[in-house]
Amino acid sequence: MIPDYQTCMLPLLKYAADNKEHKLADAVEDLSDQFGLTADERKELLPSKTQEVIFNRIGWARTYMKKAGLLDDTRRGVFKITERGQAVLGENLERLSTKYLRKFDEFNEFQKKHNEKDSKSENDVISEATPEEMLEAGYTKLSENLVDDILVNIAKCSPSFFEHLVVDLLVHMGYGGSFSEAAQVVGKSGDEGIDGIIKEDKLGLDTIYIQAKRWKGVVGRPEIQKFAGALLGQKASKGVFITTSSFTKEAEEYAASVDRKVVLIDGQKLASLMIEHNVGISTVRTFEIKRIDSDYFEE
């Protein structure tokens, strides 16, 4: 299990106890060994896929201890323990946390400037997440709520509007050429389980057959078999089955086993694609997370 950033503090301080200069990447490797992390745990990324979780947590452990004066950057990308850090090690603490760091004025000033006071600190309940993890957890929660809202609204719309939505999404994803071209072929067939045919690319080099239904129940294997049979009848090699509900395990296994390429898009995936391609949603606020450009300061 990957330790939280506060659990990383004391081992990191002990790692630097030799008074030598150390690179963060080396510290991450050493502490990962100490924590007994598996290869998968060492490679596990934040939800944004921008950085390894363990690197992020040890990095923030270093940052907080730097703000408290226990560590110091001696040069670019290199840190070293301070006299205060050695004094803290001399206390033989069992654990180092942000609560302990509040005994140092520099750390309190840092928290005050960055509005990082924990409202539960009086009860000794401290967040175990780094700032990036808290931000990304909030983003994930908002996205999950947005997916639910999208599916509720789809359920209320008419069949013709759902057809319009599917066309709009496929065009935004790069299929079907223009909206008018895609609208002419999607939803017009209704032939043996096929609701439409759309271009795979703007040049029309290949076609994709579509089944799009607002199902209330789970879609089972028989429906996918019928769709695959319709593809065979049309001598088609690619098909997309879109539903607002979900698929049974048997349906998914069957789709994966047939010779023809059959892609299943359930309600969750449909809503996620709408969010990704900005269909039926609007941006309320945008945040940028920036880091220091180390190359800029290279002399």
C-alpha cells in the first residue's frame, strides 16, 4: 500500500540524516524500497496521469519539511537536512506530521499564505492527501455527478433528440464528416437491428454500423448477437452498440469474441464521451496547475 505523504515525512528526514546532498528521485527510489512497494504501486499514477503517486507524496513531504526548516534546497533539484532537522531526529519521534510542523512559525506562515488550514486540526484529524490529490479527488467527484446528471437528462429527452445527441457526439469525435451528412444516415435504417450507418472518417474510406437505444434494462447477449448478425448480413466489419443503460458480462464477452469489431458503449461511457468532447455541457471554471520550469533556471 502506498503511504500517505505524512507517513513519508519521517523516513525522508532519516534518509537525509547523513548530512549529504540528495536528489528527490533517489529518495523516492530508496523510500519505495523501505515501504516494500510493488512494481505496480511504484508506477501508479495520479488520476490526471501526470505523475507517480509515490513521487507526488514524497515530493510534498519534502516541501512541507522545507517550509518548516527541516530540509533545505542546496541547489537545483537537490536537498539537504538542516540543523533543525537533525534536532527533530534527536527527539526520536515515532511519526512526523503536519500537526508537529505547526510548532514552527515558518510552517504556520506558509499555511496561512496558502490557505491550507485544516478546520479539523483541533481534533487531530489531518488530511492524508496531497494538494494535487485533493484537487483531483474533487474533480473526479464533480465528473461523477455530471455523468449522473447527463444520464438523467437523456432519460427525459425524446427518441428524436437522443438520435440528434448520438449524431452530435459522433461528429465531435471525428466520425461522419459534417453534422448534416451524419444526420442523413444515422437513425434512418432500422434494418435488422441497425439504426444507422456513418462514415468512419471524413473521406468515407470505411463505414460503421450503429445501434443506439435508450434501454431501461440491462442489455444482454441476445441483443448483441442480433446486432452482430445484422453486421454479417450487411457484410460490415465494424459496429457500435450504444445504450443509456449497461451490458451484462455475457454481452461484453460475446462482443469481444466475434470476428467483427463490435464496440459497446454503455450509459457511463456515453456520458463520459460527452464530457470529453464537450457535447451537451459547458465549462464553468478552468484551473491551471503550474510547476517550476527547472530548465529555465539552468545556467
